[in-house]
Amino acid sequence: MHGHAVDCDVSDEKNCSLHLYSVTNPHNFGRIFSSPAPGFVMGVGSVGKYLKRYEDCDTFLSTDAGLTWKMVHKNAHIYEFGDQGSVMLIVDDEEFTDHVRYSWDDGKTW
């Protein structure tokens, strides 16, 4: 997050991979991809040997169809794409909240 590299050796795929939750998990109601925003992929997951508990995961975004990823926010968030990806929304789904975060610049700022 904030341009910092992950704390593991990314060449060691067995011990350093991004693991994402998908529609089979009760917390994640949406798909990890977005058909109205080609190439944009967002998901909740963890980096390491295995997928951590949902409550211990963070929110990730790819703007190149999953080739590269960046963490866009600590903690798990639900997300949505609008207007072919020109706006993205994330909302903390682990705590009560009175606000949403949005990005107009492909997830660079929220």
C-alpha cells in the first residue's frame, strides 16, 4: 500500500502469492472481476502461503486484468465499479460506517 512492496519474495510463488476470496464465501457477494470495466479486477485477500481469515484480509486492485496488483486499502471492503470503471467505490463491511471511499483515477487515490 502507498507504493510499498510486499514483505515477501515474490519469486517464491509457494510462499508469496496473492490469495483472493470469491463468490463462494458468504462475505463476498460479488465477483472479483468487473464486466462493465474491462481489465479492472478487485478483490479481498491476503499475500503469503495461504488465504487468511476474511477479517484479516485487505482490499486489492488490478487495472491490467490481474497481471499486477496493488493493495488499495487495509482491511476487507466491499466494492463496486461504475461508469465502465471511471469511478470505483469501496465500503468497509466489517464495521459500521457512515461513509464510502471512491476513486476517479484508477485507484491511485481514494
